[in-house]
Amino acid sequence: MTGVVLKDIRKSYGSVNVLHGIDLDIKQGEFIVFVGPSGCGKSTLLRMIAGLEEITSGDMIIDGRRVNEVPPSKRGIAMVFQSYALYPHMTVYDNMAFGMRIARESKEEIDRRVRAAAEILQLTQYLERLPKALSGGQRQRVAIGRAICRNPKVFLFDEPLSNLDAALRVATRIEIAKLSDAMADTTMIYVTHDQVEAMTLADRIVVLSAGRIEQVGAPLELYERPANLFVARFIGSPAMNIIPATVTKTGPKTEVKLAGGKLVSLDIATDPNQQNKSASFGVRPEDLRIESGDDYLFEGEISIIEALGEVTLLYIEGLVAGEPIIAKIPGIVNAQRGNKMRFGADHQKIHLFDGAGESYEKN
């Protein structure tokens, strides 16, 4: 079983600690995505798995074998980088075959693997072309095909779509999803800052912040049950709205008072020691709705309207200092800047976080 196990992995550059004890168990055939803001350590962690960065401490285990001192070429991995790194004077066929020729594979085996990879990635008709005659998405597929030809145990992707325009990103993301289905027994680890890629490709997402894992889980698990404020804000676009609140009643049901004065009862249990403590009230923009009566969470003045056709984004001022609340309303909304409007939400969709930013469990 070709899995990847990280045990208390740490990375330091001199006195600067970059990774602070990463523990993760990746099973064979999983598609794992590392996400997080710039500088969180996701690419460093991927390069450590590849053997391109030394491990300061901890154990890196691939296919049941500790590989801390094993060189990259002996780890059974293949990596696809942000840049295509294709040889411009070689055809697509020769670019894909190059690594196997260096490894002295037979001509028959090289031809079989190249054509099999080209078939998976729909590159067969381009095998005799030079890279300059290909689009950006096709070049990235050639780079992926070159990795496939190595017949790796583990695929590593380091932001492979970041150099592509929006349309090519979508098309190539679909190709990577198809590749994952076609190579179901191959473990894939993918680094991106784009949460759309993470949500659509991953079996599980690993959310990193400042060199630590904040949460690991299936995409919808992270979306619906974020473990803390960081994950709540990072997963979802636009980000979850966070409103300061105070716990006014504890027990099996909790009552909070929002900034603005509204009292809201939630089906969330809290301990008596949380009475009168600060909290953070979270609701996603897509879970808000316009209310005309008294059954509302808050009201505010519309400062910006983004009419996108299928949805309208309303930016609401006056509730959180220096930060608008965003409502994502389906369709076209009849509203003007300066209008004062009320907004509500299904209470089952509301999140509550304690003073330390940790999520309260819903009943």
C-alpha cells in the first residue's frame, strides 16, 4: 500500500522555524490538497516529501519505508512544477520520453508508456509537435505526461495551474480530475492557494497556517464544519462573515447578542463559564437572505452592489468597524447604494466561535 505518513515533521532555517510538527497520514489512492496563504509552509512541505528540502526532524515514510535520507530519484515520486520546464528543441514525445531514456529503459517500454500517457491526457495528436506549437494548457499536460511516464507511486503537484489564464485553468483542472480517476491507485498530493481547485479536486484538504495544520477533512466537511475562525474565513468565497458577539445565555441552547444589539438564539451548547464572554458569530454570504419583517439578524446600509447576473453581492456597512458584511443573493436584486436593508439566515447555517477562535459544536 503506497501511502505517505508524516510524523512530527519540522523544518527550520537556522533559528527560523517554518514547520512546527506536522502529523499526517495519507492513504494510497487519495487526492490530498494542501491549501493556505502565502508563507504557510505548504510548498516547503511538498518539497520535503519530494526530497528537495532536508527534514530538520521527524519521520517521512513513503510506502512503509523511512525516506528522510533517500534521494528524490529513489523515492518513487514524480513532481509537476509551476513552470512547465519543457525542452524547447524536443518534440512532445521526446520530452515525455526523456526521463526514461536517462534511466535506460527499452525503446519498446518507452514507446508504450509515452503513448499510454498521451492517450490519458489527449495528447496523441500532438506527439510530434514542439512545445512552442502548443497552448499553455497543452504544455502543462505534457509536463504531467512526463511525470506519468515515470510510473510513480506518488504524484506531487506544486501549483501547476497558476501560470494559466482563467479558461485554461478550468480546462486543465478537469484534465487533472480525469487523470486522478484514471490512476485511482496512485496517491496524489497537490499544493494550491486556489480554494476552487482544492474544493473540486480533493478527497481531503489540509489547511495550513504559519507552519501548522489547522484542519484536515473532506471539502464539504471543512465548508460546513470549520474547526476555527481561520478555516471558516479561508474556505469559501466570498469569505464567511464574522460579527462580534457576546454570550448572554448558556446551556443546551445559547443566546448571543450581536454587535448592533440583536439577540439571537442558537441550537449550540455552551458551558456556564461562557456567560458574558466574547464570541464570534459566523454566517456565510450565500446563507444570508433579505428580510422585510422582524425576523432578521441585522440591518445595515448598502455601500457597494456587484450585479453578476446569476448572483448579486451586497456589501453592508455599519455592523463591523472597517469591514463590510457581504450578502450573496441569487439573481438580480432591486437595491440601490445607500438603501438600508435587513438580512436573516437559517439558524442551522450559523456558526459560533469562542474567544480563542475555536468552533462550538452544533447540537
